[in-house]
Amino acid sequence: MDNGKIVSLQLCVGHREPMDFKNQVIALTGTGLQGDRHAAPDNARQILLMDKEILDDFDLKPGMVRENVTVSGLSIHKLSQGQRLKLGADVVLEITGHCEPCARMDEIRSGLRESLDMQRGMLTRVLEGGTITLGDQVRIESVSSGE
């Protein structure tokens, strides 16, 4: 599938703090989401995207794996480094790689870290900022020719 829909938005406001669920967030060009602890110019994890369908497969709710944007209808984990996604009318993200499941996943459920290998979502950086709103469309903008 080439199109999806944003079904949940959340900010990571602090280490081990609960995710802050939002109806709308601001993506800052070259930085990440305004108010998110991962927002930094040199961070490959400016925004973490996750498939709603994978969460459903593991009986998890949006935000549980600490993703910022939960998308339904698009296989996020099958995208490649360098691919670009357009969220809503303005925001363009570039895939920087797979998010490696950390030990915190086993705090949710024993064995989840290993089970989520290559399925914990995709790390992205913000190429073009703007507003992201719950319900916005997500579509593949371009594919890197070098992959």
C-alpha cells in the first residue's frame, strides 16, 4: 500500500515519562516534533513511526512502544532508508532506518523485544516541517534510487 492514515500522535516528554497523546503536533524542519525529547538536529530518531496493524498483532495500544506517529494502512516497517513520506499537507519525513527494540519492550511483556525485531517502527528525520493532525493522510512521496 502507498497510503495510510495517522491514527495516533504522541510526544515523548521525558525519559520514562508517560507518552503525551495529542490531536495535533508541530514538526520542526531538521529537528523533530516540538516538545518531544528526541527533537535534535543530529538525531536519526527525530520522529518514530509505527504500524497500527503490527501493534494489533502484538495486542499493543498506540504509544506503548514509544512511537510518535501511529499509522494505519501503510506497512511502515517495509520502507527503506532514504524513502520519503508526506504527512498531511506539508510535512516530509525521510526514513533513516529501523528502530531496534530496546530492553524497555520486555518491560511491556517478556519476550517482546525479540518478537519486535525489525518491526518496532521506522526512524525518520524531518525534511519539511509543518502541522501534523490526527487523521492526516500519509503517503510515500519518493523512493531513493540508491537503495
